[in-house]
Amino acid sequence: MSVDDNQRGLALAICSSLFIGSSFIIKKKGLKRAGASGVRAGVGGYSYLYEPLWWTGMITMIVGEIANFTAYAFAPAILVTPLGALSIIVSAILAHLILKEKLHLFGIVGCVLCIVGSTTIVLHAPEERVIDSVKDVWNLATEPAFLLYTLSVVAVVLLLIFHFVPRCGHTHVMVYVGICSLMGSLSVMSVKALGIALKLTFQGDNQLVYPQTSVFAMVVATCVLTQMNYLNKALDTFNTAVVSPIYYVMFTSLTILASAIMFKDWDHQNATQIVTEMCGFVTILSGTFLLHATKDMSECSSGLSIYGGLQPSMTHRLSIGSGSLKRPEDEMDTDEIPLRRQESF
């Protein structure tokens, strides 16, 4: 049963990445078409709401998010969450083929790294534990170890919101991203619990009668709203190419940690399997960094010459001390294809 569930979760996670990665391209085509006949979204226009192509992209994204939500009900978070990076590959390849946005050499290497890392995790991922009731999930969530993690997350988030946001939220990207990532780890655990409850309900064992299901649903709503709020602040304040990879690293790392504490994903794995999974995760992170750090390199830097090196813009944009994390004014109007935004898990 667990192996079959893992396979279902894997298939849903891959389908989710395909739909979500494609949705960015479809929506961008819709935005361009709407901008040609009305006010662009980047300068406050809403003409894209009348564009069928944009709505097609939105529906595609919703389908992808539903698949992603369902995947958590079948497979462990350590398998599902890192596979979100596959949507980056889909977006990059489709943007190259359809939008004629050049995929540079380092971007190709980044795609390969993401594929290799994802394959490594899939081959060594732990099996999903058998859960017969939402009460079982509640018991896991109320164990001392996960309660300590939850209280620590809430305490750090409150400290960031009330102390650091007013003082340095607009100058340090880690403040907003830290809030999103911490809350994201709790939201994924609650989504998984809610997904399991719905799966069991559809199988004939009604879990909606238990108050624990409602509690998990309220936690999901609270965490997601908080994530969306502060992720929007981060994207509005800082460069997307900097926010996206940092958010992906922190969100995925904290989600894996939370899942390991709550669901004890690694209890039945040996050290070799765990280290291999972590190596796969680091490989995905490396690919993600390459894709975003080099996505707007100039044409001359995309060749195969070993002498050219990286353009100054890459290190300049990643330099915290120089304040280059702030989003330039001339980027406010661009319709970028971002890393899959993890506020939707």
C-alpha cells in the first residue's frame, strides 16, 4: 500500500510541475496580448482579466495546485516538496521554445542538475506511513518534539513581524522570506493532514466529523494568508531573481525538517539513504541557483568560452552589502516567469 501511495504521490507531483510550469508561459502570453491592446499589468492595468489566454493559464495553474495538494495525501513531503523545482525546468524550456527567451548554457546545466537531484530523491525517498484516521495525524502533531518545533516557529515569526519588519524589513530580504518559509513549513504539514482526511473520506471513512479536521483547515488558511502577504511584500521590494531561490531553499529545507519531526520520515531509513536524499536536495538547490542567477545574462555570456566568466550583473545582484537586492525601478513593469511561488505549496 505504501509503495503504491508513493507512486501515486510521485505521479501527482510531476503532473503538478508540468501544469504549473506551463501555466507561467500561458499567463505571460496572455499578459503580453492584453498589454498590446490595453494597460499593462506592470503599471497597474487589469486588461488581462478580459483575456481568455490569461484565464487558461490561471485554470492550468489551479489544476496543478490541486494535483500538488493531492500529492501530499499520498507521499511524504520529503518527496513531494523538492519536486516543485521541476516546474522551473518546464517554464525555462517552454519559454525558450515558445517565448524565444534564450536558455543560456548555465541555464541548461541548471536544468540538468534539477533533474539529477530530483531523480536521486525519488529513488531513495522513504515510503509513506500508513495512517488510518485524522486522529493519527493529530497525535503526531501533538507529540512533544513537533509541538516544540511549532512553538519555536510561531515565536520566531512573531519576533520577525513585530521587531524586525518595522526596522529592517525593506532592507534585508531574509526578514520577509524567513516569515514565508517558517509559516510554509507548518502549512505543508497541515495541508498533508487535510489531504489525508479528504482521501480517507472519499474512500468511505468520513473524517469531516472530527474537530481535528477543522483545526487543520484553519491552520492552513492562517499560514497561507500569512505566506502570501509577506511573499508579496518580498517580491515587491526585492529582485525576484534573489527572492525566489532563497525562498525555495528555506521553504524546502524547513518543510523537510518539519516532516522529519512530525511524520518521522527517516526512522526506517539508514544513514546512506538519508545522506543520498540530502545530496539530491543540494543538487536541486544548485540547479535552481544557476537557473535564476544567470537567467538574464547578456548574450555574450551564453557562449562556450571558458574565458568569459560570469557577467558583473550576477554578482552585483547577489551582493547584499551593496543594496542590490532592492528591486530596480525599471524591473517593476516586467512580466517575468518566476520560480514556482511556494505560497501554494
